[in-house]
Amino acid sequence: MSIGACVGATIMLVITGAAEPVAEIGSRPALVATDLPATTTTRAPVDLGGQTGGATVGALVIDRTTGRTVLADGADGSFHSQSLVKLLIAVDALERGTGTPSQITKMLSASDDGVASALWSQGGGGAIVTRWTRRLGLTGTAPPSEPGRWGQTKITATDVARIYRYLTDEAPPAHRDIVLTALRAAPRVAADGFDQHFGIPSAAAGLGWAVKQGWACCLPTRDLHTTGLVGPDDRYVVVLLTAHPRGVPWNTAAATATRLAENVLAPIRG
């Protein structure tokens, strides 16, 4: 979640159907196809178009074992990152020594915005995004136009997948353990009171997951993003970005994101 722009909003559990969380302050991450293992993209027999409920969708599933792209749909479409940029804030803070393991865990697992804002400032704000887009070759990621609003970082599903590949394959083991342990422990209720078990956590029951979620409204859309690693040994990188019309209620948008996640995960379940 983030601190930000939905006018007059209060933060409450999505399952209550009450008032909306405010928009994130943030930024966003992205990925480059050439940074992934050489692969022939195979579009799974899944029709996401008929399941979107009017939302704009960016989806990507990569099999880390084979290097195969299992599913790709709108993977290079641009979205606001919302809390997904916390992945970049985390790896930057760990590398530069500006954040403690407990801070990183709180920011990622409970999606704590206060910690994110502090580490964003300490890391130079948008400079965090610039550093990591260059380092990881992210082509669809850019800092927010308003420096303090980290949730407005621009991202694509392709770039988010690249960030996860960095975490699994390239990050220092100590940093990887801190981040992935936090993502595996994401509680149902986030720091702002939002039910963050939409999408992958609900759709991947029995498969195992490590997730970073994002949600915010209304600049101008109602965004719910569900991303992470799914399956034994974190075999699959799964990214599902959704931007819903702002008039769609949170519960409806969350149900749509979960339904889409079920479809995205269908090729994994076989």
C-alpha cells in the first residue's frame, strides 16, 4: 500500500468493504527480456481477456528451472508500482547499509509505508530507481514524477520479473534470505489494515509462495498487483499487475485479481 492520493480515504480491511486505502507514495520497478534465460515464449491456453472485469492487465510467468516463459500477456505494459517498488528500496538499502534487517522485513512483509518512506529518503528517493534500472537493465521502469510519491514509480511485468530473478540468482545470499523470508511471511492483514492475500496467496494454495503485493487508488486507477515466487524451490516467477477503473469497489477488484491469478497459475497446476 502507500501513503497518498485517494481523496478523503481511510484505510480498512478490504474484506469489510469499507473505505479505501490512500494511494502509495512510491515508485516502480521493471524488467528486460534479454536479461532472462534464452527461451521461446509459449502463450498458455488461458484467456485472460475474458476475465479482467474491465481492468488493464500485465501478466508474466517464468519457469526458473527450464527458463521457459509459461505465460505472457501485456508484460510490457506500464503501471504504477505501488508497493512493488519496495523490492528495489529493500535491495538498495541492504547493499548500501541504510536499512536494518528488521526494517526491511517490516516494509516487505507487512508492507509498512512508514519504513518505505524513511528508506526511500535515505537512499536518495528516485535515485534508488535510477541505480537499479541501470544495474538490472530495466527498460520499462522509471522514477516517479513527484519525488516523494514512491508508489508512482513506473513498472512493467517484465521488469518486476527481472527483479525477482536478481533476488533468486544474483543477490548476495544474506540479502536474498532477508528479502525472501519476509515475502514468505506476508500476513493477511498488512500494516495499513488492508487484506493483502488477494491474488497469488489465495490462488496458489498448496503450492507455496513468497509474495510482494501492491494496492492503491486513485491516480487515476484502482491498482492491485500480486507478484512473487510460487512452487517448490521458488520455481516460478509470477507477476500479475492490474489497474481497475476507480469506481470498482476494492472487494470486486480483489476478487478479479484473485480470479486472474487462478487463470495465470493454471499452466503451473497442469
